[in-house]
Amino acid sequence: KFTLMYITVFVVYVVAYIPANVIIVLPDETKPELFHTLENKSKLIAILVAHRMFIFSHVLNPFILYLFHARYRKEIQKCFGNC
């Protein structure tokens, strides 16, 4: 079960970091064009979400641990059960 948990964390990490890394690797001449000359605001929002998608990896890690790790699940339930 731990192997599946680590594979899931790794897949989420890779999927979350690919868009940000692609934008970083773009040549410097295309970045201003990419962010400032888009007339369609929905495309700009999609690019900004893709640029910040690495945050999703950090947000999803506690949920992945909760699903796969029984001791972590018990401690979380104990912590929030007392509230």
C-alpha cells in the first residue's frame, strides 16, 4: 500500500509541475507575448492557473496520505474529533 501511495504522490507531483516548468523553459521573448498580448481573458486565466499548478501538489499531499496511511488517518480523526 505504501508503494501505491508513493506512486500517487509522485504522479501528482509530476502532473502539477509540468505546466510551470514548460512556461519557465519558454524563451524570454515569448513570455511577455504570452502574458500581456492575449485578448481572450479566459486563455490568460488558464495560463496563470497552469503556471501556479505546482501548488496543487502541496494541497493534495495530505489528502493522499489520509487515503493511504491508516495511522495518519487515526491521528487526524483524533485531532479533529476533539474540536
